[in-house]
Amino acid sequence: MTFSNRFAVFIIAAAVSLGGHASQFQELFQLAQANDPSYIAAQHTLNSKLEIIPQANSAFMPEISGSVNENQSLNAGANVHTYGVKIALPLRLDAFYSLKVAEKMAAGSRINFEKTHQNLIFSVIDRYVAVIKQQHQMSSSLAEVTAVEQRLKQTQQQVDLGISSIIELQDVKANFQQLQVNLLQVQQDLSLARANLENLTNQTLPPKLPALASSFNAASLVAIDSLENWFELALNNNLDIAHNKLAVQQAYHNYQVKDVGLYPKASISMSQNYSSSTGTTQYLAVGVTGTFFDGGLNQSQTNEAKEAWYASQQQGQALLKTTQQEIRRWHQALDTSRQQIQALAQLNKAVQASLDGKNTEYTLGLRDISDILDAEKLVFSAQRNWDNARLDLVLNQLRLKRASGLLNDSDLMQLDQWFN
């Protein structure tokens, strides 16, 4: 069995063993959720960050404490034992603003996790598409090897009959050997692309993944809105922008915390104590404490917090410009992909017609074998580029949705319909 035939058998066997699999993207994402260490770490980090809420609430809760003392007399005096219980409720204005800070921090942590979730969705899709591209490359390379192998047999027969030169035969052999070398690299690239996806899911992939359905075209996508509409969507949904809005509010509340740092702090407490020598006593206490002078520490901390608040506002403006640039980039890329698919479809027809014409001229002796080999390469290259352009169209729409903050699990369901 020849080198190319062995690869052909592998591809055919893989396709037969795969069978139908209508929810591959959803299943791969679920595997990634369960096995990707970075995603699992993000979940634990979120749970950790959310604990700041009960910690901040504790500043408003009463504190209950108790004490027990046993005094043993070392002379003739009586032993004395005492115990007491105290309930204290602090009254602090800075605790109120600290709770506001904690709420914004917790909300920001949820947004950070949602961004991790979106990134994992796109990572699964991106790595899956990378495998499909390499599968296309493998299929195309195998077909090209088969075509040149047949051309080699024909040329050998023509040399034996004396109607072709040995130089033409050597040209075909050189092309055939080069394609076999290239095929080894394609095999390696496919293996690496598969490993990249398997590392994310921690599970072995089937021999061949379902590719984009032949019926898919640009019309299958949602109609492209205007650039201004995408800007508006990003303003309302982009996770980085949403996180910055919370960061601005958090910085403001932190400034408030520092600003009231020198305000008096009050507390109310009630205690009951028992002593074997004096009996039971009860106390109700109201206390007020404050700092008259701290060397300018609080004023400096307040100024620092205010500047941090101003800085977060400007960071939001910079982030908005960056996001708009990202939206503009992928909006243009999506439109370009649509045009490329149409142009490549016409190119496929043109190079195939060119190959047919050159084959006719070769039969009439007007072309040499090198012209035919070059024309065949153009045919296979144009087909690969068209296949990849369709995949890029899908990716570019998802990139646009991710930049707008709209990428979610429903996109996996849509992809399962397209890649089937």
C-alpha cells in the first residue's frame, strides 16, 4: 500500500467511526468546564471574592463576648470566681461605605468570572475550528497526492511509449516526493491541533470531527447591523466596560470611606457580670471615640482615594475607545469574510476552467507537465482557501459578539447545527 493510500484509509475509517454527533460543541464545553484548571480556579476565586459581603455586613452585627475568671486565694482569704457576658453594637459611618465598596467588588468579581466563561466558550470554538482547518488541509493534501500519483503513472506510461520525455517524468516524481514530505507536516499540524483541544477538555477526541455543513453560507448568519448599533450593544454589554463602571463606583465609595475616617465612632454595649464576692452587676454603656490629630494621615489617604477615583473614570474612557476599535476591527473582518467567500467561489470556477483548458492543450502537445502540475496546485489551494474562509466567517462573527459581550452558551447550540 502506498503512502497516500495509507492516509486515505485512515481518513475514511475515521469518518465511518465518527457517526452522528449533534451536540459536539456543547459537550466539549461541558468537558472544558469540568477539566480546565484555569476555569476551575476562576470558580474558586469567585467564591472567595464573594465572601467580602458577609465580612462587610459583620460590621453592623452586634458582638457578643464572655469571660470567666477563677481566683484562688494563696492565704486564708476566700476564693473568688467571676463571669460576665457583653453585647456591643458599633455605630460607624465608614462601615456603611465599606459595605458599598464590598458590594461593587463582589459584582466586579462576578463580571470577571463571566468574562472567563465567555473566553472558555471562544477557546473551545477556536480550537475546534483549528482542528477542522487541519482536517481540510489533510483531505486536500491527500487528494493532491492522489492526483499527482495518477499523473505519475500516466507520465511513466507515456515515457514507456516514447511520447513523453524523461525530464517530464522527473518533474512529476519531484512534485510527488515534495507532496509526501508536505503531508508529513500536515499530519503533525493536525495532531498538534487535536492535542490543543484535548488539553482543554482532558478527553480524547473522535478520529474526525464534524466539519461545517456544505449548506452553510453567509446567509446563515444573523444580518450585520450597522457599526453604530454594535457600538451601542458593546456599551451596554461589554464585560470590560461593565467592570470599569463598577470599578468607578467602588473607587468613589472607597473615597467616601477615607473621607469619613476621622468622624467619631460610637458604640452601645450592655453587660452583665457575676462575682462571688460582690454579686451580680449590669451595665449599659454608650461610648464615643474620635481622633483629633493623626499627623495628616487621613487627609493624605482621602486625597489618594480621590485621585484613584478620577483615574478610574479616565480608564473607562480609554477602555471605551479600545472596545470601539475592537468592534470596528471585527465588524470589518466579518464584512471582508463575506466578500472573500464570494470571490473565492468565483476563483474556484476560474482555476478549474483553467486546469481543464491546460489539460486539453497538454493532450495536443501545447503544454508541458509543469503547467498542469501548477494548475492543479491552484485548484487545491483555491478550494482550501474557500473552506477556510467559511470557517473564518463563523469565527469573525463570534469575535464580534465576544467584543460586544454577547457571546453565550446559545452560540454553542447554533454551531452544533452548522457543524453537523
